[in-house]
Amino acid sequence: MLTPPQTITRTYKGPPDRAALLFQQDAAELTTQGYYPMSQTYTPGTWGCGAFLIALALAIVLIGILIFIYMLLVKPDGTLVVIYEYRPSEASPAPPDRTEEREETMRAIDGLADLRDRGAITPDEFEAKKRDLLARL
């Protein structure tokens, strides 16, 4: 007659709640056969290096595709550049020539200076009238 093994090792894969449920079901059945749990250890799952690299590549590609689609749909603000050319014939007329007016004002100031030098007007009157004439220019 064969003797049963002294220990049995069972592995339950899945999230903690699923692994616990499978363990409870299996423990109830094994208890009827004379096996009782002695110890248990739960180790959280980890991704392997290959799975991590594949996930990283997919994330970059998917995010890149989303950014590309966004760039196709949403256009940035544009810039308007205008270059103006000077064309004298089409430009507004030049301001009137004020040379004659300036010469006239200078002659009036010279005349006032002459009156001041002869004593006909005071220096204060000369300065006041000179400021008035220059302000008109």
C-alpha cells in the first residue's frame, strides 16, 4: 500500500481576494483527506522586464498618436505679416511749406529787437511778443 506524501504545496494565483477564496475551497476539501494548512505566504505580483518595456513602448506610441490627432484637430493661432511699400504718388500730400511763414516771423522778431534797442519797447515786452510769435510756428 502506498503512503500519502507528508506535505503538499499548492499555488493560488490571482488578486488577494481571489487567491483567498480558492485557498478556502481547497482547504475544506484537503481537510477531509487529512491535510491541514501549516503556513501561508502571499507575494504581490510584479511585471517582468519584457512586459514593462512593451507597456512603455505602447504608452509612448499611444500617447504620441493622441498628441498627433490633437495637433491635426486643434490649430494654433496664426500670424499675419504685412509689408508696406512707400509710394510717393499715392501718399498723402506733403505738409505745406512753412518756410515763408518762418522767414516772416524772423523778420518780425528782428523788427521787435530793433524797437527794443531804440528804447521804444521794454525788454519784457520784447520777450513776451517773441514768445507769442514763436508759439505760432
